[in-house]
Amino acid sequence: MKSRTKVVVIGGGIAGCSALYHLTKEGWSDVVLVERNELTSGTTWHSAAQVTNFGMNQTMVGLKTHSINLYKELADDPEYPINYHHGDGGIRLANTEAQLEGYRHFASMARGMGVDFEMIDAQECARRHPLISTDNLLGGLWDPLDGDIDPAQLCQALAHRARKAGAMIYRNTPVVALTQHTDDTWTVHTEHGDIDCDIVVNACGYRVNEVGSMMGVHHPVMSMEHQYFLTEEIPAIKKSGHRMPLLRCPISDYYSRQEKNGLLIGFYEQNCKTWGMDGIDPNFVNALCPDDLDRISDTLEGAFERMPVLMEVGIHTVVNGPITYTIDGAPLVGPIPGKRNAFCIIGLRAGLGEGGGLGWLLAQQIVHGEACYDSWCIDPRRFTGHTNVELTALKAIEDYQNEFRFHFPHEHRPAGRPMKTTPLTPILAAEGAEFTVVNGWERIEYIKPTPDFHPSLTFKFDEAFDIVAAEVSNVSNNVGLTEVSGFNRFEISGSDARDFLDRMVCGRVTQKLGKVGLGYLLNRYGMLKGEATIANLPDGRIWYGSAAAAEFHDMDWLQKHIQPDEDVQVKSLTNDYTILVLAGPNSRKVLSDVSRDDWTKESFPWLSVREGFIGIAPAVIMSVSFSGELAYEIHVPNNQLYSAYLALRNAGEKYGMQLFGARAVDSMRMEKGYLHWKADILTEFDPFETGLNRFVKMNKVDFIGKAELQQRIERSVVQKMITLHIDGRDAPAHSGASVMLDNKVVGTVTSGDWGYRTEMNLAYAFVATEFSAEGTELSVDIIGNLTSAKVISSGPYDPEYLRIKA
């Protein structure tokens, strides 16, 4: 066995085999995989192994497309062919118009990735799958490339190719410990000796946290028992002359695919069961859980109604094995937060279907530092310190129960709530607040008119439309107050702190005390990595603020780039403070009534920061605005937050103060041309493509990514972010929707919302540069309807910034 290698991948299922193979494809041959038993002896061996193109966002569609193309190549390889039923086709059923709306959106999104789905009615569903009934069925989404694959053969084929490229695989080699050294290299201790390496990859399936504990980390991954059975031979299948399409049914929570001349039927029952919470038997290898068909009786009844043939055929084999879930159902693929040279590819509930693409993206991150797609939707750092075992179990159960039911816009499922709260959460709830969730934090979405107000789940504008309109109107005409919980906040100190930030940010970093600036961080390829508000407090402290979800991501990025000889410290204050946002033309009056400081425009202009008091509560106050109105961010210690809130509420009463929420903020920020990190600010685009030219200073001596950005400039911009005015009032353009011209995709929407002050249906999108000029007429595929749209200038509301600077 090797004693030194570049990368050790731990785990020999689809995750590990795909990661190993793709590392060799990226040019690294000195790589090793260790497996405690035989390859595919965990979840992989009993996988139902369905391979679909369907994904909840474009990144997931892209990695599934990569999987399909790779698997087809492997199946056609005469040297090592595998069994892959490619292109059987698959149908996702729907019995409500809202489900069909969602499918139309996902079809629009997939089109931008070169994937063609088809909407079909109930009769066409039955024509393509003659075993189903059309009772209580409206139609479905057809995926022509849907299929299934032999999991063991797939992994062996990937391992075969990796070995040919120079990789080594050691089976029956359990890892017993991990040691990280001061130079951030690792030693992987196994029962057969030690392997020193630069990088470790956790690909351990349901044993993920056994290896995680060796690193001192916990991963939010939970295993669920999952049952399927194989039927006896069905004569209608044998006589059909073609393979039956795959079927996924959110109506009855089951799926089916052909297995020989019978069917494989799998279930996502409501009475589901976690597995392994109290530890896993070391001898649980190539093993299953006890059958428990009583648990799926209700789901099975629905399957009988949809496929009556099941009542006429016997059960050949029952399989009940563990599959892994994360707290949002998407995998964890990328850097392990808080660790150097440590990565994971875990939580793959649909491992075989997407494993090829996930290993591809992970290998790119390990070798190159970034993947070809923005991979935030699968980044392990998208969750922070709240993801304990109990929460993970609750969310895994909820995701399992809703396996085939996608999330609607503004849908906030209840499991594991509330998790992160502030002292104001019950106060705001008593005031009628409906909450959304941001990185586990409860945050006001809007104020409900009545306690039993529940908008429809829809991809159109819902019944909260007029409520949000009233909140925006009050902010723009009077004054509004909202809480922004969980905002990421670091204090950066040390004698080299300002030089450090100047190197991290591609634009000018203000040096003046008492001033605030907005900065953008690039990766080494000159692409957008982060967005930060940088505030120079009057006493010399520096506050770095960013999106709530960026907490672990930004800490990793900043810590990674502190040079050994630099005096820089980064301390998180995220959980110590909460922001109260005061916005609107009367906000200065309210602030003046609760604080004896001078808040006049001359004393405290836009982009200023100072410390003061709100009533008796100490606070850091910033004159910044995400709404386009005169506004103040008031950062208050959590233990005095209620006091500050009462002072502002009481003072605001005579000025018409009302509470507002995140939906109003989203509308207003789009009218101002402001962007959201990981919605509009993506690693796939540079700042010039994203329209952030004014935040880049190429005459700076240096910043991360400068040389590469200069090369991109010389090659000219090929894509550009635009603002679209959409001709329609029924529905917004959702992220991923295709922008069209002459029935061809020319771009993709990143954000969309109604602008209440401008009376515009607005969207941001990246399009090919030749279609980015103002006045260009385009169309957007909004839930299946081609809707005309026109390119307009960014930030149509108050373009001169007169209201913010008032």
C-alpha cells in the first residue's frame, strides 16, 4: 500500500468511485481510494439506480446531464460495457394545475441547459405508460432520457478507468483515524498502515459521521429506511414490445420502473423511519433492514389505484435499505467548513442518478479551486452551526415524505422550526408576522392581515400581493421597520487588516473612519466570489457584513487568504447582534426622536457609520439602504434588542410606522438594481458581466483575481446581466426561466419580482452580449407561456439616488 499520495478518497460507493475517476480526468493520477469492505457494499449496492435529467435548479440539471452522458459512454465502451437502460423515458405525474405550473417552470429552466422536457396530458401519459389509470390525473412531465443502470457495474467501470489512469484502490481497508498536521496535510490511519496525503475526501455514505468524527466535525446527514419491491413477471410488459417508462407519482408517493419483465415499485411513505441514529453495526455490510410492508400500506393502496395491474401480480423480492438525506434534500459536495484540504461528497439520496456529475464538480473544485458551475446549491457550507442531529432527522423525514413534491415559491415547510430566533421573534409573531427562513433564522416575510391567512402555493403572484404592496407603499411614503436576523458580521482587526481587505476586494476599500463601502471579492479566475459591506467604525474597528447564508463560506475564504506574516484576526459577531432596518422618508425623524445624536444629512450622510444609543440600547448605526429609500441599519446587541425595538416602535407611531418584511425588501431591491449573493452574484460570471464595473479598480496594485480578470477583459465580455420589464401581471419570472428570441434560448433569469413603486414586472437575467442593449425585445418562458419583455436600464426607481441621499 502507498505511504504517500496526493488525495485519499474514503468510501467505495458511487460517490467515492466517481470522485476518484474524475480526479484522474482532471489530470491527477496520484490518488487513492480506500474502502472498509468491498466496492458498493453500502447504500450503492441496493440502489433503485434511476437516472433522470430532472433537477431543481440549473446546476443540478447540468450535473445530471453529465451523469447521463458519462454513463452512456461507459455502457458503449466495448472494453468494459455495463447495463444501462438509457432513454426509456419517464413521467412525473400531476393532479393539480399548480403541480403542472411547476413542471412548466422546470421545463423552462432545463431548456437553458440544453435539456428538453415535454408537458403531456393524462391521455398521453396513459398512451406512453399503458399500465396506469388516468383517474385523478391531469398530466405529467416527460423526460425522454430517463433510465436506470446497474449500480455495481457502474462503480466497477469507474474504478477500472481510474486504475488505468494511475489511481490505486485498496479494498477491505478500514480507516481508523485521521490526523491533520500543521502544514494542513493529513495522515489517513488504516488497519493496514498509514497514508500521508495532501487532501482527504469523505465519501462514506451512511457512515459519513463516523469519519466526520475523526476530523472533529458533524455533517447534517441522516439515513432513512427506504423500501421497494420487485414484482413477478407481468404479461402486459412482456407483450408490449418496448420497455415501460419510469414513473414518479407525487399523488401517491411511489415510483416504478421496469425490472426484467416485472416492475420495481418504491415507496416514500408518510410513516417513515430514520436509521442509524444510535450508531451503526460495524458488520452492517451488503446488508438490509428487516422488511416492513405494513408501513407502506397506505402508499401501496395509492399505487394500486394508479396501476391496477399490481393487484394481480405477486411480490418477488422486498428490499429495505438505508439511504441518506441532508436537511434540505440536496447533497453536500465541496469543502468541509472550518477545515483545510478536506472535502466531502455525501448525502446523496439519489446517488446513482447524479453521482457522475457530483464527482465531476467535486474533482474540479479540488484540482482547480472552482467548478464550471456555481456549486453553492450543494456546498457543505450553506448550513452553519445549527444543523444538529435532531434537526437533521426532522428535516430528513420531511424531505422523505415529500420526495416527489417540489418546493413552491414562498413555501416554508414546518419541520425543525423555529430553530434560530431572536428576542423579537415572539413579539413579531404576536404582531402578525409570517416568517421565512434564512440559514435557519426566522425572518419576517410579511405581516398577515388575519391569523388564518395562508396564500396559495403557486408559481404565479399569490394572495399576499396586495399585502406586500401596502408595505412597500408605507415604506416609500412614511416609515417602515423590519428585523434582519442572522446577517453575517465579522470584526476584522490587526495591524495589517486594511491592507488585507484591500487585497481581498477588487475595488476601492474606504480608509476613512466613520464610512461604509460595498466591496466584491473575486476568486483566482477573476470571477465573483463574495459581496461585503465594509464599515470603518469611528474607533478604528472594521466590520465586514455579508449575507446570512455566507457565514461559513466567507469565514473560510478570509481565513484561507491570511498570509503567515500578516497580523489579521477575524472574529464572528453574527450571533451577537441583530439588525433593525428603519426605512422611509420619515426614518430620520424617528431616529432623531430616540437618540440625542445629530442625524442630519450634513452630520450623518449616506454611507456613514457611528456608534450611539437607541433609547437606552447601544447600537452601531449605518446609513445604508437596500430599499432605495432613506434608511438606516441599526445593529443592536441581542440582549438589548427588545429595548431598541420598543423605542423605535413607540417613536414611529406618530409618523405612520408599520412593519414590513422580506418580500417587500425583495421587490424594492430589484427596482434599485441591487443584487442577491448566490441568486445574481455567481462564480460563473465576472464583475463586468454582472454589471458591477463601478466596483472594480483595475489600477490597484493587486487584488485576488486581477491578472485573470484583465485577461477576461481583453477577450471581451460575452455575457451580460440585464434588467427586463416583462409584459404581464399574472406571474413573476422565477430563477432559471429561459430568456428566448426567435424560439432559441439566449439567456437565463436569475431573479424576478413585481416592482410596486414602478408598476413593473421586473427580472434580472444573464444573456449573450448581443442581446443586452436597452430596448431589445425578448421573451421569457414563464411557466410555459412565452411572455414579451424589453431590456431596460438597471435600477428604474429613483436612478439619481435622490431619495437615499435625502
